[in-house]
Amino acid sequence: MVPALIQTNPGNSLDVAFYCDYAEVRIALDAVTAFLREHRFTEEEIMACELALAEGCNNAVRYVDEEGRQQRIQVQAVCTEARVMFWVHDHTPGFEWPKKIELPDGDAENGRGLYLMTSLMEEVHYYRGSHENILHLSKARLAPVPKSPAGEEESRDEMKRRLAESDQIITDMAEELSFCYESLAAIFRHSADQGHGGTKAEFARRLLNDLIQIIAADWYVLRLLPNHGNSLNFLVASESLFSEQPIMLPGPDETVRSVEVEATITRQNVWFDQHRALRPGDPLGQIKPGANGVVHPIFFGERLMGTLVLGRNLTRAPFTAGQLNVVGTFSDFLAIQFVNAEIQEGLINSRLNERELEIARTIQQSLILREIPSVLGMKLSGHCESARQVGGDFFDVMECGEGRLLLVIADVMGKGIPAAMFAAILRSLFRALPRSRLGPSELLEQANVLLFQELSAVDMFITVQLVQVDGVTRKVQVANAGHCPALLYQPGNGGLVKLSPDGMPLGIIPDLKFATEEVQLKEGSRMLIYTDGLAETRDSCGEFFGYERLARWLKSAGQSGADVGRMKDELVMEMARFQRGDVLQDDQTFLILAG
């Protein structure tokens, strides 16, 4: 395929022409980004233009027919001192532009892209023609064009170095945000498919066809491992060439010849490329010799569900780390949907409410971390206990890079399966968002935007507290969405600090803003974040455990210098003694941080 043609005209215009290919779209967007940066647009303006253009160009590739695929897509850009204007010429059949554009319902398959473009740009017009369509976008500058300062002290080489570093950072951010947006859009688009009929294979095919477009893969194969099974069974593939015969798992003394079997046994990603070629006896090697790709094992909690193979042909580059993260997000979603399908089948067959709650509990249990990460000089310990078989409380700990951790604790309103499912969705959402780039308050704002329609439709809300811990600087940032205040014991000041920045629960109103509170941890500090089930626990006389009793316990434990493991056990025992054997009325979840 002929590469994209890029023409920068003297003055203030740019022309880019490229064929209908997602990789070509990326090249075109890079050219537009460089053009805008050359004309001194701010990074916020560039990001908005890039996201809006990406949606328009991706649609031009996604909906083109065979006749239109032979013609180039053209992007034109014109800069003035006041604004930038774009024209995207495509050769798709086109569509009728809606009179009014609003954020579509969560189960709607279309409309999110139009909403995104109209939100990011000040003017959006669409002109449909018989042989060509034109999308016109326009955005005003946020501020006047900055002037170059006189007598610049930095050398030309230093300036070039800084520009190169900035370009790389922005490129990485754009790629991560693009992957995040496209992944979440696909997941929301398919989340209701299982309830609308169709087989498991049909659902997987639709989802994986989106996945290979997002990560620019050429093919895929999905095999499932039955419970207590000894073979990988074919479910779906992108091409009919792949064998539908089961792949038997070898015995202890047998040779492993298949990369799919190797990933099943090791429970880790297995790569193959020109340096680690597929074996001659491997079924994949017989069909795709010389290909490169990865076999990704699919898990639901501790349960291995199967393997997903994603490949590129000989001339293509290997997958990047960002693309592999997208693969993990899609695989987790597939596993949840497959287990959800099993749950529905169980309901149809048994009609037993008790069995329903037992199966749903496995969803909640899968949210519990097998191993809690830590950062330099700090330790963590957590506990989660449900009042019923399925609850809406959970905690999570995620790495953010550069010695930082994100602590999450949340309480979904209500109990039972709806609460557990929203907890699972919220956890997946925080893991999919670019937490290495966003602070706690920004993550809460993004989560509220993405979940508001679904929560408000069922009159539910979620309280959340996010704590970002920096092990290098020992700084802690806290953002709160209507959750209990965090309690912090700092040695030497003789008391405790309550950290509770302003913020309403998720799902109350669509456009929420959240405050952030920052504190420097001293050596020997102890922090407790928790759900309201701790303070609102009642004894046999109806008396609440209360926040003051909880604060006194933390201060005493902090002064004793107990480690987090001992503190966790002592708090669980303290709650049990207070209840005196009574049935737990609310979920009890907490995280303890020792600095």
C-alpha cells in the first residue's frame, strides 16, 4: 500500500491523503499534531483536535465499501490567528446527520462518536454527497498565540532536545488515551449483547473484530478450557483456515509443541516472532509460519478460562505494551461475559435463588486481590467481608508507575447481584483509564461521566475514595466521591487527621467536579480507608461502633507501632467482639497503609 501523502503548504495550511487503513490514520494524525504544534496551539487544544479527527477518520475507514476503499481519504487543515479548521473528505455511503446530538444510552451502539466530536469542537458540519462526503470541524484558540521571548538563553540543541521529549510524551499520552477511549467504547457497545440473544461465539467474534482493529492485529484464535477439562476447545477465529479440532493438553512426560498449550500450562503470555518461531508441530505454525504475536491466557479470578492468540503477518511489527494492555482489558471483559452467560444458563436451568447468589459471589471474589502491591518504604493490608453472599463493597490497589500506587475503596448502593456487577464494572473502568496520567480527582470525573447513564437508569449510586501514594516523595493525594473520611495517624502531633475532600457520589449528576487533598506522610504514619459498614456496625443493644471509636483504635494501633498485617487482624477481631456474634448487617471493607 502506498504510504500517506503529506503536503505542508507555505503559510498556514496542511493537506494529508491516505488510504483506508487504521495505521495510515495514525500517520495522518501525527502530521496534524505536528502542524498544530508548529502554529503554537496549546496541548489541550491539540488533544481535543486529535481526538475529534481520530473519530472522523476512523469512521471513514470503518464504514467504507469496496469501491470507496480504492480511493484516498483527504484531511485538510487551515490555521488562522483565531482558530483552526479541518475538512475530512471520505468515500463512504454516508449517513443522515441527526438534528440534535446527545450522549446516547449505555446500550446504544452508535452516537458516542458524534457526541465526542461536538463536545470537543465548536463547529461540526457534515455534507453528504453522491460520491464524496465532507466533515467540517472548527475550533477557536483558547488563548492568543504566544510570542517568542527575546534573547532566548537556551541553545538550539537544548530546545530541540526538549521538543523531542515533549513530542514523545504527548505521543504516548495520545496513544494511551486513544486506546482507552476505543476500548471503553467497544466494551460499552457490546456489554448488552449477551442479553439480546446470540451464541457465545457470535458475541466473541463481534468483540474480537473490534479488538484487532484497535491494536492493528491481522488475525486471532480463541479457545476455551472447560472446567476440569484436558483440552483447549475451539470457539472462534478470524479466518476459516484455523483448525477447529481440540488441542489436547499433554501429560507430565509429553513434549509441549503448541504455544497455546504452553500459555495454558505456564499461565503467562507466550510470544512468538522471528526470534522465537512457532514449532513445526504447532497447529499455528502450520497455518501462519513466520508470523509474530502473543498467546494471552484468559482468567476469571483464579480460574483459567482459555487462551486468546493475536497475530500479525511477517512484515508487521510486534505489539506494543499499550496494545497488550488493551488485550488484557478485552480478555477480562470476555471472561466476565462468559461467566455471566454461565450464570444466566444456571438461572434458566435451576431457578434457584440460592444458587444464583453463590455464582454471583464468585464475581465479587474475583475482585479481591491475590497479592497487594507495595511501594518503597510503605506496606498495605486489606480486608473485605460481605453482609450477604454478594455485596457492593470492594477495594483495589493499582500501580501507576514511578513508584506510585492508586488505592481504591468503594461502596455500591444496595446489595446482591446488581451491586456486585457495578463493583466489577467500576474496578475494570479504573484499570482501563490512564491512571499514570490522571490524578485521583480526574479519575473520579472520568468514571462519573462513563457510568452516569447506567447508574441513573437503575437509581443507584457509588461512593468512592481514591488515594494516590507516592513512595518516593511520601506524598498522599486523596479525592472523595461521597465516601467516609480517611483517617490518618501521624506520630508526634498527638492526634489524627480526617481527610475528606468535597465530592458527591458517582451517578448523582452528570457533570461532577472533585477536590483533591494532599498530605506529607511522616515515618511511622498509619492511614485507614474504609466503608461505612465499620462505623455503622451495631452491637446487640443497637449501639453504633462509631467513627470516634474507630479513630481511637487507629491512634492506639499507630502508637504501638504494629505492622499492617497485625493491625488488620486486630481490627477484624475488634469488630467481631463489638458485634458479639450478631449477624453482619452491612459489608465491612478497609485498607491500612503504613508509612
